[in-house]
Amino acid sequence: MSGIHDFIDNEVKTNDVVLFMKGTPQFPQCGFSGQVVQILDYVGVDYKGIDVLADGDLRQGIKDYSNWPTIPQLYVKGEFIGGCDIVREMFQAGELQTVLENNGISVKGAA
């Protein structure tokens, strides 16, 4: 399983914003993944979507990696932000945009 852990670790640490999701950003395969995609698209941030449905080991591996039971999972600069509900609440409160900006990631409508 360490191969999967290393893969996840590398993706999380080498991409500013990573979304582990069901499906792809173009074709989300679940409503929760779709909601997070919509939010990320709305704030206009570049991110990498990784489809966990393509790989059962990855689907379990990401849950072990974050110690979080559900997918999608959003990471910013190597840090686990949360799943759909947390991302949505942060977005509505303006906190998600702040976290992104504080990490040097440009968002739409920011100075």
C-alpha cells in the first residue's frame, strides 16, 4: 500500500490544489464531487482533479492518507482542507478564498 501512499503524497505536495474525486472535473461521477468542482471553478482556481474510481487502491488509500472517510477530498499546498460540506461552508463564508490567497494561489476577483 506504500506505493499508493507515495503517489498521493507526491500529488498533494507537487500540486498547489488537488481534488481527489469520483470522476473527473469535466465529468464528476457523484454530486458531492460535482459541487466541489463547481466551487473551485467559481473561484477560478487552477487545480488537479484525480479520479479515485479508476483505482480501488487509490480510493481506499486516500481515505487512509487523510484519515477522512469520504470523497471528494480537497488539498491546498499539501494540507487537507476537507470534503464537500466543509469546502461548501468555507466557500460560503469566504474562508476558502482566503485560504487559497494566503497560500499564494490566485482566485478570480482577487486583487
